[in-house]
Amino acid sequence: MYVAAMSLVDFRSYASADLRLDPGVTVLVGPNGQGKTNLVEAVGYVATLGSHRVATDAPLVRIGAERAGVRVSVVRGGRPVLVEVEITPGRVNRARVNRAPLARPREILGLLRAVLFAPEDLILVKGDPGERRRFLDDLLVTRAPRLAGVRGDYERILKQRNALLKSAGPTVRAGRGDVRTLDVWDSHLATTGAELVSARLELVEALRPLVDKSYQAIAGGSARAAGPAALEYRTSLDVESGDVPTDRAGLAAVLLDTLGRLRRVELERGVTLVGPHRDDLVLRLGPVPARGYASHGEAWSLALALRLAAFDLLRADGAADGSASPVLVLDDVFAELDAGRRGRLAELVGAAEQVLVTAAVPGDVPDALVGARVDVHAGQLRRVG
């Protein structure tokens, strides 16, 4: 799989931009602030319908414009597919595939599979649980696009249930409240939440050996001193035995029971205290949690290992369905790494069908990733060679 061409209209700093791409390595070179990351951000947006830099769509639209457009031509298994997204903040975005409009933008998910490395990835190790939940859910949706619906349904149910908790809390405390409606939302939350948690648990099992393998490869000799990289999915479920079921029915039953036992506290606080929105992916190096204990170099290696593990999973999926390797994006990553980690990372990713690299200067890119070059200056693109 690779992106053969992309066009932008009013996306970030670009009034318009057109870029032709080939399989193999393409390096986008230019000083900071010239628009390199905006280009690869657009690729990531088509793959995930989200940005790796911001949480909302508004910053993606060029100042003064009402909407932005991204068009990419993706070659999957030798066949081209044209994917278009129109981004309109405050309104429903629109999408088309091969010029045909889609009912919902999320129907494009899975057509372009991409793994993006960026300096922001350090937050996967050092940041809050929400960042790690997003990593898992984005990867789930990329592998199985139908889970975008499950994810969206859960967020909608959670929002409705929280609103009911806030409105019903005062009346219940006054002895006048009727919480029968809450029983309905509890059931919906348990069923949908269980499906999401079950999928996350399966994903973590698949990632676990790949993350440690990638960490050992990137960190080199220092990995032996820190110990193996390990993942643990920590749920918010209240399970007396300590054993969390992994099947949907078992998870739904436990989640529903926990909601019932926490209802009084939730009504007092006006918020849902249990469910996949409260879970965490705990990262460890040896016996200690990486958050708070890992050095800067260890944290970087572990963040890269998570992305490489995701790439390995998607590459295996592609081999199975004929779409081949996902597109790999390295956004200003090498400037953050020492020479040893640069070289080892370059060796690990060089075999991808397409690698897009951004760098401030050509010297930041290891020799193993020499390929086509595009100079980016003040929003202008110039292909070199």
C-alpha cells in the first residue's frame, strides 16, 4: 500500500498543494514552520479521521477559509482508490471514495492504513491514560473499521448517562428522584463498553511480544539493563476475585454489576466512574512503570516500540487481505534520537513499502533511508531528483 498522490485545499498553511509520491522512501526537507508536518498530518487524517497534533478539526482549516479538503490516491494491492475528505468545523464532515459520496466519513477508515511516528508520541509513555486509550482505539479502528461505530456509540451513551447523573443527582438526594431511566443507560453502557474492552484486551495480547521485541531492537544494549518492555491493561472494573473476564458476556455482567454498586456515588458526583473511558494501558520496563521511572531515552524507545508493534500488526493484516504494508510516516523523529537509535530505527523501517520522512536538514536522516526528496519552503514544494 502506498500514497501515489495527494492534494490539499485550505488545509493548515496551504491554500493549495499537490504532491506526487512513489513507493519507497520520500524525505520532506525544510526548516521548521515551512509546512512539512502539515503534509504528513493530512495523510494521517485520511487514515484515522483525526490529527496527531490537535484534538479538534478547527485548527486544520486555513485561517480565513470555511473548510478544508484533502484528497489522496491510495494504491492497494496494485489498484488505485481515490479518497476525499472535506473538513468543516462545527458541521458534519463529508467524504467520497472514487468520486462517490459516502453516508458517513468513517466509511473511509481502513482504505488507507498508516502508522505515524512524531515527537508527540512521547506522551504515550509520560502522559495521561487518555493518550494510551486513544492509541489502542485508533489501532483497533484501523484494523477493524466497524469498531469506529462501537467507539462512537460508547461515547454517545456515556455522554447521555453523565447528563442523566447530573440532572437526577439532586432530586434523588432529596428523595424525589426516579432513576429507572438510568437502568436502561446502564445496560447500554455495559453492552457497548464490554465490546470495546474485549477488543482492547485482545489487542494488548497481540501487541505484548511485538512491543518488547521492538524495544530491544531500538534501545540496543541499554534495554538489557532496564529489563523487558511489558504491557498491562488495567480496567476500572470492581472484581472481587481480581480476575477480569475477557469475553463480552462476562465483561458486560461485571460492568453492569459494578455500575449498580457505584450508583449512589455516581449520582453524588454526577459522572460515570467505571467503564473503558476510565481504563489505562500500563507500560513497564522491567519491574517498574515506565511513567515516572523511564529516562528520556528509554521513554523514546518505548514510544517508538509501540508504533513499530502497531506497524507489525498492520503489516501482518495487510499480508492476509492483500493490501500489503501500511504507509509509515516519520515526522521529525530522527532529530530527537541519538546516533545509535537513529540507525537502528532506520534499519527496522526501511523495508516498508512506503516511508514518508520529515526533517529540518538532510543530515538528520540516516543513510539507510536515502530516497526521493521534496524541498518544502514557505508552503512551496519542489521535488529534487
